[in-house]
Amino acid sequence: MVRRLAESALFFREYLRNFHYTGAVLPSGRFLAAALTRFVSQPQPRRILEVGPGTGAVTRRIVGGMGADDQLDLVELNGTFVRQLERRFQTEPAFRVVADRARIHHCPIEELPGGESYDVIVSGLPLNNFSAADVERILAVLTDRLAPDGMLSFFEYIAVRPARALLSGRAERTRLRAIGQTMRSVLKHHEIRRDAVWLNVPPAWVHHLRK
């Protein structure tokens, strides 16, 4: 409990410091984490990529579902979160078990080195905070990084985009509308399942896409 309160406090401070890239006031709740990692525990060995892990709320679920031969890459832009993740892999038993098979990359997803493909990709990026061009580019990178029959899971908060559009000026409404169009185009061609996670703050959709 103490650890989770500390994680929430750290996450909230980073939200206040840089809302654009943090995108939420709290880490993902356990029900959202469970939905995002639905396809992690599949036949092994598997290469797993988590994008935007933050303090590691979803990472905790991922490492718990990893098999003995699975490999994990994490991509995080926020330096404070990178240091928090490094500490967790060094000190927490559940994380230490897979530490020799996990790599943390401090960079945008577009700059992830190497050309590896992944069997499972889990993204916690706040796509509604970005430009439509950024969203299109990020989703293209993620789908390109999927191995054949690989699974991409990402989330968005339910009704947040329409609600923000109602309260915003013309430029913001145009941006949000373009993001919606970009997402619908990608989901139309790749989505195989959608989970509603009502027991989260705020409630969220989890989209599961197959290449």
C-alpha cells in the first residue's frame, strides 16, 4: 500500500509538471492493467514491448505473466519514470526475476533502436494529447513493429475526447476530430477486440489490434 501511494504521488507530480506526455493524474488501475496485458501470457518464447510504462503499474502485470524465455523492452520518455523503473528492476523481487531479460530505453518510440519485431505490444501513451499527425505516426510505428499475428493493446479514456471537444475552441475541436478519424481508420483494419474497463479512474476502452 505504501509503495502504491508513493507511485501515485510521483505520477501526480509528473502530471502537474508535464501533462502533455503524462496524460493522467494516476497510474493505470489494476483492472485496466489486466485488460491491457490480456495477451501477454501466450505460448512462449515471446518478445514483449511496453511503451509509456510510467511508474510501472502495467509493467508489474507484464513481468508477472512472462515465461522463462520471454524478453521485455520498455520505452519511456520521462527521465523520472525511467529512474523509477530502474529502481524497481533492481530492488523489487517480482521485477528482479526478469531483470536480465528486460531493457529500458529512454527515448520516444519513433527512436527505439534496432529493428526487432514484437509478439505483444502494450501502449500506455496518452494519444488524445498529441497531434493527429503524431497519433498516426505512433500507431504506424507500433503496428510496423508487430511480428506476424502479433497483438497491440492500447487504451483511451471513455468519452473524454467528445467531452473535451464540447468545452474547447475550434482549433482544439479540429485536433480532436482528426485524432478520432485517425484512430477509427486504424481500428477498422486491425481491431479484433475492445474491452470496457469501468472500474478505472476514469473508465477506459482497451483496444486490441492484430497485424
